[in-house]
Amino acid sequence: MKYLINNDHSEPMKITIEPWAEEISISAGSSLLLTILSDREGLLETAIGPNTFTVWLWGGCRVKLAVNGEDQAVPSLLIPAP
């Protein structure tokens, strides 16, 4: 499963990936692609605030990130979520 988050604002956006509590900031006009790796489907929950976006993923999944098409190495996100 893939989800694309676009920052259409004029300020950077902080994105938090839970339950790992990993944070990534994307500049104005940028996009973040989340590729969720899981053997089963689950619920993706989100919360939006001023210049923030939080994503909660379900137990057992892992996730890869790419900003503007460039992979971001975040080793903790490859450990299955509790």
C-alpha cells in the first residue's frame, strides 16, 4: 500500500510516523510517499495540525519513506510495529 502526502503550504511540514515516533520534515511544495509493508490490511489513522501531520500505522507493519522520489533511510521503520 502506498500513501502520498503533499505539503501544499508555504512552510515546512513536520510528519510524525507512529508508533515509532519518527519525525521527518518536508519543505513547502514537497511530497512524502509512505510505502507500507504488511501481510495484512489495517487501519491508517491520521491527525492534521498547523504544519504537522501524524500517521499511525497498525501492528506488524513496516514502512519505507521517499521524499520527492528519493528514498529516506530510516532503519527503525523497518522493524515491525508493535
